[in-house]
Amino acid sequence: MTVFFTIIHIAICAFLVLVILLQQGRGGGMGAAFGGASQQVFGGAGAGNFLTKLTEIAAFSFMFTSLLLAGLASQHGESKYEEAAKVVYGAASSSASASASAAPVTSAPPVNPSPTIPSPAPTAPAPGSSR
């Protein structure tokens, strides 16, 4: 169902782009594109009203399919990525908590508040030296 509406959405997007590009700008618009025959092609009213209505219909359809696809995306369960992350990180956190609870509790060695600094050893003269 989602694939069908995605294809429809893409087709509406392409149609909307084409309709917008065909609209009359500040210059010639459709008259320049078809060699000045816009009045004969689109009737006496010209291309303005016809293309404006097409743009409105395409824009409404685009918004409708966008909201529909957003709704369909929120209705699904977890994605494969989320399932895999639960397996990987769920197992890692449960094994870490299991190993932490299984490890024996040991106390840290007492800390000496005033460490003693050993004095330097006296140096003896090297053998063979005369003093």
C-alpha cells in the first residue's frame, strides 16, 4: 500500500513541477514556448486560468499524498534497524548488568594519607677508584 502511494506521490511531484514550469512568467510564458499559439491551444481565456487550476489540483494532491504517506509511516511497527539495535544494545546492557551483579564485591585497599618518601641510598665509591 505504501509503495503504491509513493509511486503516485512521485508522479504528482513530477506533474506539479511541469505545470509550474509551463506557467506564464513576466515574459512570454506559453506564447514563447509554442510560438504564440497559446490562445488557440487553450481557448479564448488563455493559459492562465487553466494552468492555475491544474497547479491548485496538483498542489492539493501533493499535500494529500504527503500527509497520507506520513500517516502510513507512523502506523508501522519498528523498523529493521530499531529491531537490530534492540538486539545488539539490549544484549550488551543485559550482559553488562549480569556480569556486574555476578562479580564479587571487593573493597579497595586503604589509602595512606601521608606517603613516606624513601631517603636516597648512600653511594659507595666505584671499585678501582682511589680516595
